[in-house]
Amino acid sequence: MIVCWSRHSGESVEESESVHVIHCTACGFKHLVPIPETERLHELYTHHYHGRDISPAVRKIEEDWEWLKLTYHDRFDLFEKLLPSGRRRLLDIGSGFGAFLLCGAERGWEVLGVEPSLPASEYARSRGLNVVQGFYDGKMAERLGTFDVVHLDHVLEHIPNPIQFLEWIRSSLTPGGLLFLTVPNDFNPFQKTLAETCGYRPWWVIPKHHINYFDFDTLPA
């Protein structure tokens, strides 16, 4: 059993780079201990997450664009099916280079992105998209108003306090609004089998970037 100063405690399931991943009894999911300091995370995601040269990331998006469009338009089809007619305001938290926002704008949605990375947010704005550079929190939620959809694509695993984060998101949703999120399915049977029987290292444990580790059972918790 590992206990840290912030009252997180649980059995260690992996150790990497001098930190542990525990299955936290307080939170109900797996996460790092100690949890990285907010100041360090802000520095990382503002200036260093995509590196100094964003051209490889942009080129990868361009190479995958046809597949990304199919995936993203499927999501918008779902939103339009579930929402009453005329409700078309979306917030994309962790909007990156703006690919998802572009698909929404093409369909006539009012879209807004929040992206901590300076180079990614500047690139998205160069494409004509409305993107706020910064870190989503309670103050930003109040300032931005409410949305019919809040979209998080591989974001929650990076957040120091995902429970608090989801509470802020609730305040950003209109009544009957939708939250759409994706996260990696970590410590799943496939990963564990490769690690335990084939000698693979736990490649999905990335302490520099991923704080939280969810699966089908722990994400709803």
C-alpha cells in the first residue's frame, strides 16, 4: 500500500521513472503518485509537448486526414442525432491543431477550442479557427459560457484532478448537453499478457505525459 501527502492511497501496479502507478482507493482509478505539480505541467504543455518543430505532427494529420474526417463526422452525426434541432455549440478541450474543430465548422457548428500548447493553438488560429490558448479550469468555464457538446479526445489521462475537471465541465454544459470523451484503455488483458508472458515493458505507462490510467470498469467510476 502506497500513501501520498494528498490522501491518495492504493496498491502499486507499476513503477517507472521513480514514480508509482497505484490503483487509488480514493479516486477509483489508477494514477501516478506523486501527482506532478501544476506548474511543471503548465510549462510542459505550453511550450514542450509538441516539441520545437510541429511540422511532423501537422504532416501526420494531413496523411491521416481522410480517416480522421470519417471518424469525426461520425461523432457529429451522433451529436446531431441526440441533440434537438438547432443546438450546435461545441467546446473542444485539448483541441490540438484543430482537426476536429474544422470538421464541425464545415457542418455549420459554432465551435470553440481550448488548447494549452502555444504552437498548436497558433497553428489552429492560422486555419481560421477560434481557439483559446490556455488551461481549462473553473474560471475559464465561467468565462466561456455553456455549450451543447463538450468534447475531450485523449485529454483526461493528462489531468491532475480529473474528478474536479469533470465538475467544471458539467458547469459548461447546457441542460441536456453531451459530454464526449475518449481515453486509452490501459492495463487491459492484451497489454498485461504481452508484459507478463512475452517480456514487453509496460509501454503504456508514460509518466512524463499520462497521469491517469483508465479502463472500462474505472472510467465510469
